[in-house]
Amino acid sequence: MHHHLSLFLCFLISLHLYTSTSTSATTPPLPTLTSSCSHSSQPDPLTLIPDRLTILISGHSPRRLPLLRRLILSLSNHPSVHSIFILWSNPSTPLSLLSSSLPLSLPSISLIPLPSSSLNLRFFPLPAIRTRAVAVSDDDVSVPHKSLSFALSLWQGSPTSLVGFFPRSHDLDISQRTWIYTVHPDRFSILLTKFLILDREYLWKYSCSENYAKARFHVDKERNCEDILMNFVVAMEGGGLPVLVDAGGIRDWGDPRNRVGGNLSDVAVSRNDSEMSEGVEVKKVGLSSRGEMHWRKRGECIREFHKLLGKMPLRYNYGKMVQEVREQALCRKGGRLVSCDHEE
């Protein structure tokens, strides 16, 4: 607990010093620790912009700055994006390198250098967030404008839910009588924070509620599972079922399946080991992958959160939202069976 509070104290002191000395007009002033988690420091919910989106992008590796720059330029041109905050969690990176590599001159872009790589800081409730909808994103995920618009519209129809593109699941291993982390082909209960839209209020609940203090400490101790904990938080707070978006064009450059031949040497450095392990293991997608260390650690997180919170709040959803409905029938063309949509 004391470690956790010290971490956030260092975080806010760092932010206060940075915003006091920075000449960048794009970095908004931020509060001290005393006021950061008080509701009075947060904007009035009635004043939040209802139809726009704030994006929090987590960055760590200088090697991925070209990907991050490309992502920022694409997202900043989306008409629904109000602002983008780059949460840089590698204190050893010179600010001069970040300034020269990223389009910080754009008025909607703000750089927030963090004092540590704590994964809990991905969800810190920055008072400068002025929209109700917030997207949490990795720095190596490419989301086309059409897919982002569709996901935002789905969230607006179900604002208490998490809306995302990357599903996972908890499950009960009957033989071991324990919770595990897995992938199911027909249901899901967890959405990863590779790209995820949620209500701004959940950032405050995750970061500031004493109910989740011990769980946040576990995330720091394991350097993993912040996304699983956010799913627990939303479920504990009475949120709706997670909403899975099926939209085309999403690219996860940190996933080895997205590389030619799946060559691990071609994959950019990940934010943490979980990104790489997840991509490698999902490539197998089978019961054998449960024995891998990464999946065991994620299962341990589910069990620990269950124990700390006193209940299992995660719930399954069984469908996905499609961007358009297409003809399902097959027609013969050129000696092959193809979708009748392509039949002329």
C-alpha cells in the first residue's frame, strides 16, 4: 500500500515539475497528489463533451517511436478525437528525442512523461480529459478511422461497457478447481487494452478507489494484468457486458502473427513481456497454451483479484458487433465458390 501511494506521489510530483518548467503549450497543468483523486479536481460530468473522444496512448520503447508517430498523426485527423495524451513510461528517454520524434506541435497532442513504467499509470484520471469517452491504446496498434467511428458509436449506445477489439476469457478449470485465463471461440469476458473505449469515470474508480488499492499493488508487483483489473473494476461497478467490435483493418504490430513468417526477430520491442507472450500463445490457441508461463501468470492475477475483491464479477458475452452485414450465400464463379456479393 505504501509503495503504491509513493509511486503515485512521485508520479504527480514529476508531472507538476514538468508542467511548471515545460514551454510546450500542449501540456496542461496537473494537480498535486492531495487533489488528484478528489472529485473536486475532476471536471463536472455535466460539462464533459459527449460526442468526442480522448485517447491515452502508452509508450515506452524509443524503437517504436516511428509507429507511435504514425498512430498519432492518423488518430489526430479523426473528427471525433478531441485530444491525445502520450503517457511515456520510460524515464531514461531524453525529452529532446521525444520532442523531435513526435508531432507535439499539434494543438490536440500532449506529452506526459511518467516517472516509472507502472502499468497502473495507464489509467490515471488526468483532470485535463474533457470527454466522457476515453480510449486506452498501445503505441503499436493501428485503427482505421471507419473502425474507430464504429467502436465509438457502439460505446455511445452502451456507455457503461468496455468496447474493444481484442477478446480474452476467464474460465473455471474444474479438475484443478481454479480460475484460469484463456481464449474461447464462442464467448469472452475480458477485453485487452491494446485499444479499448471506456467511460472516464472508470479511470477514477481504478486509480483512486481504496477498494482496488491491494489489486493495484498486485499489478505493480507482477508488472502485468492491469487490463484484467480494469475489466474487474468495470464489472464490480455494475458496468454492462463487454462489447466486442468486429471491424476490418485493425493492425497490432506487436503481434508476431502480424509479421511476415511470424519471425520474432522482426517484432518491435514490446511494452512488457505480456504483449509478446500473448501474441505467440494466441497463435497456438489451444488447451496446450495454458501451460505457458504467461498464461499462468494471467490466471494467477484472476485468482488474486477474485480473492482480494471477494467475488467473481466477470461475465461472458457471446456475440460481436459487425460493421456491415454481407451476403452469406456462396456462388460459383470461374470454377470456384465465392461470396455472392462478388458474383457479377
